[in-house]
Amino acid sequence: MLGPEHEFSLVNQELKVLPVADKIIKDYCGKILNFVELPAFTFGKEMQLHVMEVKANSPFKSPVQFEETMQNAVSTLNQIVHKHGALLLGTGMHPLLKLEDTAIWSHYHRKIYQEYAKIFNLNQHGWLNIQSFHLNLPYQKEADGIQTHNLLANLCTYLPAITASSPIYEGKTGPDVDNRLQFYKINQREIPSVAGEVIPEYADSFSQYKQCVIGRYSEDLAKAGAGKALLSREWVNSRGVIFRFDRSALEIRVMDEQECVKSDVALSCFIRATLRGLIALKAELLPHDLLVKDFHAVVKEGLNAQVSNPNGKTARQVCQRYFNLAHEYADEDEKRYLWIIKKRLENGSLSELIRDRVLRRAEKTDFYQAVITVYSTLIKCLSDNEPYF
């Protein structure tokens, strides 16, 4: 089962952000709601007023069903936002957004954001300019959940080498391959226990996890003056993989949003098939401090990062091993999508491709126009459900 959640920017044809999510929802429903539930999917607000979330109403049994349903969601939402002169843009960060260009959702649920604002500086890219692809993987029993969580800590350390799609922000190339995650790592530094090291600590049991992870950051938040809205809430946990006990699932948050639904599906197939192989082989868990060190390197250098993993000297070699494992344990439906992961390993992540294309175009025109040209293609990729290579 696969439970996706996608985040897309609202932009015009010149790539200007449009902080009009509330107006779009009101125009569609006649009133402002957090979410609008349609028969197969739900769309609605995010904290940023220029971002809309699209999620499945229930997990998908097959990747084909995932692709068909969520692409229909993108097409439907594009028709809805078009009335406001808006287009949907994927990727992990808006490349031109200045913080003053957007705003925070000020309607129902605003109290949650007000509680965050008491403690954290929300006026930064780690809050106002990040878009991620969340994947929910259900578990049946506690032992299964713990095993999957710990294996995901290993896999998600290297996943950004493939999933990065945020090379540019504020109209300039960022210093890292995955700039979204670089901002994400520090956006809650006032209370370090909320995000930890992003790569989650290993869990022994649900009770231990609730006490040592959720209990710890809830206590720290309470000391800092947070209200009940943020205390003992599992979704406050900002690690790259978290337990969602309310839905008996593990939620992966470490991935940048991609350029189209098909690419998100490919990542989902890759993760699920790799996990299947790791479980079958009874894979050994690597030391957590090693994973954290490698994660920092991967966020900065992507596939070319030098890592300490015994399965490869670079992130590309480690990801290639995971790909081989995924291909061996994938079912036929999953194999239909793994070619996209193979191409990312060969050609670089979306982040690397975007940076390269923008810099090439900037040699013939100005940088700003080069960004608009390349990202206009990415808008079309999302609309047409075509991967960018």
C-alpha cells in the first residue's frame, strides 16, 4: 500500500508566486476550508499561502492506480487554479521566491502556526519555501513497524542523492544539491529535539519511541512556552521518517517534491522494493552516527558525496546497490517505473539537471530568464506527467 502526499506552488506564467490558496478554495467551495475532499483525492492548504497540498483519500494497492489517480488530481486542480491565473509547479523549492512574496495561512488552523511562531522564526526558507513529497507506508504489527522504521533510517540517509530537486532559491544557485533539506535541518534549531538529526534514531518499541522522541520534544516545547496544540502530537516530529500511529503508517518526509507524478511513483516503487529486499536479506543496520555524517554529505554533494557506508565509497555506489536490490525484489508493476530511478543514477538528480540546464541557458541570456525558461518546462512536465531528463 502506498499513501502519497504532494505539495505544489501556485505561480503565474512568469513564475511569480501567487499566495491565493484561500481564495481558490473559497471560490470552489463558497467558503474557506482547510481541505476539499473529492471522491478519489483531497486538496487543500499548506502553511504557505502559495502552496497547495494534494493527497490520496486512501492508500493505493498498486503504483498504476497511484499514478492514474494522482495525475487526475493534478489535472483537476490545474483546471481549478487556472481560473485564478495560476499554474502548479513541483520541485523542492520555488527558485525565485523572496520571503516577503508569500504569507502564512491565516484561517482555521492558524492557531497551530501561531504556536509555532512563538518559538520558531517562521520567516525563513525552511518554513516558507519548501515542498516535499511524503510517502506513507502502512505496517501491521509493532515488530513490523519498528523493523521498517529502522531500515528506512538507513535508506533515507542516501535517498536525497536521487530525490533532490531544489538547486536554486532567491534567484541564485544554492551551495548544496538539496537546498530544501539544508534549510529543513536548521529551521527548528531553537528546539533541536523536534527534528533531531533528521535521520531518525533507531527505535526499540512503540513505548520507547513515544517516551524518548515524542515525549522529549513535547517536554522541550512546553518549557519554551508552546501551547497544547503542539504538545504530544506525533506530526510535530520533523525527522525524515516518523511514525503516524493515528494511521498505522510510517511517513517518509525526506524527499523533495519531484517534477511530475510519474517520478513520485517511481520513488515509491524504489523504496518499497528496496525495503522488501532489505527485509529478505536481514540487512544489518549501520551505526546512527555514520548515517548522520553521510546524510550531511549527501545533502551537500548528492550522488558524488563521499560516504562511510561499507557498501560504497560514494552515494552513487550506495544508491546503485539499493537499485539492484530493488530491481531484484520488485514486482512487475514496480519494475515499470524503476527506469526513472536508473536514469537519475546515470544522469544525476533533478536538482543537478536543473542547475546544469539553467547555467547553460544563462550563458546565452540572463540568469533570471534562464530560470523562467527551465521551470516553465517543469510546469509542463507536471501537467503532462512527463519526467524531466
